[in-house]
Amino acid sequence: MPSQWKLHKPLVSLAFPYVVAALNNGVGVKPAMGWNPYNAFACAATEAMYHTQAQSVVSLGLLAVGYQYINLDCGWQATSRDSAGKFQWSNKTLPAGVPALATFVHNLGLKFGVYTDLGVFACDTVGGTAHFIGSLGHETSDVASYASWGADYVKVDNCFAVNSTDFVDFDPPISIKDHFTTMRDALAAAGRPILFSACEWGVQDPARWPGGSVANSWRISNDIGPPNSWDNIFRIMNQVVPITGFAAPGGFNDLDMLEVGNSGLTTAEQQTHFAFWAAAKSPLIISTDLTKASTQTLNILKNTRIIALNQDSLGKSIAFKRRYTNDHDVWSGPLSDGSTVALVINWQDSSRSLTFNLADVGFSSATATDLITGTSLGKITQTLAAHGSIVLKLTNAITAPTPTFTFYPAASGALAGGAITRVVNSSLTVVGFVGNGGTLTLSNVDGGASGGTKLLSFDYINGDVTFSNTACSNCRNTLVSVNGGTAVQVQMPISAQSWDILLSGYMVSLPGFKPGKTNTITLSNPSAFTPDFYRVGVAV
Ligand code: GAL
């Protein structure tokens, strides 16, 4: 599997409007909340385990705070269809059968989900060789079976989508959208409202599929695990940067099932993971063994202030606002009551004091409530654990004046060492192949009357999407030097999954400017490629 690839698509307009048209099937209007076995049990969940976990969702008070779906994952299916071609369950995994399990779940006041795959087979094998059945070509009949068994939700995976030997294809040579559209139409004809959870791993950028959402949620990335790690959280956070604007009631970015409660993340990391997923309007699907859930796990999962962010009727995701490389991130977004949620993530590997700069979310003043603890804050300085976060609800906000920038087109700079221009969408000239020896230097940059530290704003393209972890997963590093001084590392998330859509307004403050118009800014990276640059703004 390639760890990184470029998606060659027709160029689209850079002034790309978010056409958000959600799936209007009456369910999934808010992000789904529930439980799924995969992150804890892989494909080994049994009927007895489904019973126990469903009972735990109720007895631990998780249903009361919104977790309502109990979903099957891999391992419940048979390895062959019946003589009439109908989908069958595994008698070994589910001896009493799916309808009985659905009834058990429904009798607890919960909803029931099934899992299938739009491929020749599903992802997994049993006994080393026998494949679980896939639904490709059987969509209508399979959905009719699921509906008759009492399904309220279906998660649809993407293994063997191309053929019977191509297991997981991160660059499939076919339109995956066609598969999922067929499934959507089968579900629409099922005669029962069924939430459609598309698990396409983001390979063909389902957030941008033309014509509106095909599903109630779509996975945006490769699996969160196993193994469970902070690196996976970082990879997925970077991958959602360009598509936060596509979340809307009825259709949401799915950042994958939760790892809260599983080993591999500290408590602070689990808290950050949960708050980020909630505020990004991802489905919140618990995927841990609830019979062993600690008080800490339950405190994270049952924080009703954080859940309220997720279930807010506006349905808008937080968006990426500012990255202080290796230090902290700032994300924010609107809520239905007119307030703003701000999420500040500590990238440092140790606990530290951090002062949140309100201007990073566009405000000069606001009243802040800490949503993790529920306390009102007089000042926005907090001690944050390694990889911990502050989650703030901001009210009474006053908008800060926006800085004015003088822009320097990248193509007007001096290119050396392999850096070259390329025209995007027949309209914009960007500079590519910066890094690995290539450099871009902008001259005659205005440092104003006093020079010193300046706010810079980058417009760039980075389509370097990654489905497995790298040194910079779904991001690229640029070293920025002002007037030949010490280069500062600036980490830039992807701007899209293709090389034709800009990320505009990536801000960074840098020292070393002289008064007047004799400054230079040099962009480079000795050991990797940077994004392609369109322009750099320097605040007046
Ligand atoms: C993956 C999917 C996971 C899980 C797994 C089962 O493709 O993304 O969430 O369902 O298959 O093997």
C-alpha cells in the first residue's frame, strides 16, 4: 500500500464554494452516537458480548446521554449466501440469529446496526482462508434482509471494491461513489429508516462528492487503529483540515470510532481526542470494552457539555484556525446559540502553562466557559497536560479588527535548486518543488516603519494525503528564514486531497524583519518537499 500518493483529478475552481447538501433520509440529522466492537475486539465479538455491551450502554448511563446505536462490525457475517442468494449471518458468532439480537437491543431502548462491505468480499477472513461475504451487486437484496431483521443503521466498508484480489486500494481505478450511490438508493427503498455510515476511508474524498452527500457520514481517513496511538489522532486531525466545511445536519465527516478507554493514549490524549471528534461533528461511536470501563473513561464519554457540542443543531464543525508548530493548535466553530467553541491543543510532550490568544479565533474579548470542567474562566491561561486541550465556549464575543496584508506572489520570487512554477486551474501560478534542495526567496518585502516581528499569511497547496503514519502525516514542513536568519519550522496541513485547491490564510508570526522594503523571506526544507506556494502576505 502506498503511504502517500497524488490524486489526479480534473482541476476545480480555487474559489471553491462549499456546496453542502446533506442526505435527507430522516435519520442521522445529528452525528450518530453508539457502540461498535472493532477497536476493542476486532472481528471477535460474540452474541454474548454484544448482549453484555448493550446492557452496559444502558446500565452505565450512556444511553441516557445519547449513545443509542449498538452496531455489529466484522465477524458476524457468513462466508456464503443461502441457495436463494440471500445474505446469511454466522451461526457460530450469532447462534440465536440477527433478528433475535436486534430484538434484544431494541428491548433495551437502543437501536441496532449491521455492517457490510461494498466489495466482492468483506475485509476479513475466517479460518485463514474463507472470506466473509460482501454486498457488491447484492445491495437491494441485502438491504431488504437487514431491514427485515430490524436494522436501524448500516456501516458499509470498502474492501475488495475493485476485484477479488485487490484487498485495500487507496487509489482505486474505479468510481467508488457509484458503489455507495447504489447502496444509498437501496437503503432509500428499504421501507425503514436506516442510517447510512459510509466507510470508504476517504480515498476518493467523499466529502466533495458532487451532487450532495451520499451518506449520513463518511469516513475521511484510514483506520484509527490498531495500534492505538497519538500519531493516528494527529494524522486524522490533519486530514480533516480541508473538509470541515462539508459537515452539515444529515451528513458528517467521520473521523473513525473512538479509542477512549483503550490502551495507547493517556487520559489527556483521550480527552483531546473526544473533544476534537465531538466539536468536528464526527459520529461518536464508543469502541471499548464497557465491562472494564474506568471512571476516567466514563467521565470523558459522559461529559454532557462536550456531547452538546457534537449534537448542536447547527451541525457545523470546528475549523482549523492556527498552528503554532510543535506548540499548540487553535480550532473554532459556531454553535446554534450564537456562541463559539474554541479548542486549543497542546502539542508539547509535557505539561505546560498556555495562554490562549483570542485573536486567533477573531475576537478581541469574550466570556469563556471551560467545557471540560464547566467552570467560568476569568483569564484564558490554563495548565495543559502533554497533548491535553482547553475546550472553551465563548460568549459575548467582540470581533477583533482583521489584519491587512501586503501579498508577495510566489512566482515573483527567485527560484533555485529545482523549484519551478506551475499553473493551476488555468489561472493561478504556484511554485512547486520547494524543498529537497529547491528554494523560493521573496525580496523587497516591506517590514514597515519598525520591522521586528511580523504576522505572515501563506496561501499554499498541499495534496500530500497519507493513509498511514509518516514523519508528518497529512502535513508538510516549510523552513522559513527572514533575512537569512535562523530558519523556523512551519508545519502545514494538507489543503485538499488533490493538488489544485488552496489553503488560504495560514498564519505565522516571525521575528527578524528590518524597517523598510529590503527584507527577504526564504522558503526551503533540506530533507523533504514543502507545499506549493501561491503567495505570502506580510501584515502591514
Ligand atoms: C476496516 C474499517 C474498520 C473495520 C475493519 C474490519 O476497513 O475501516 O472500521 O470495520 O475494516 O476489518
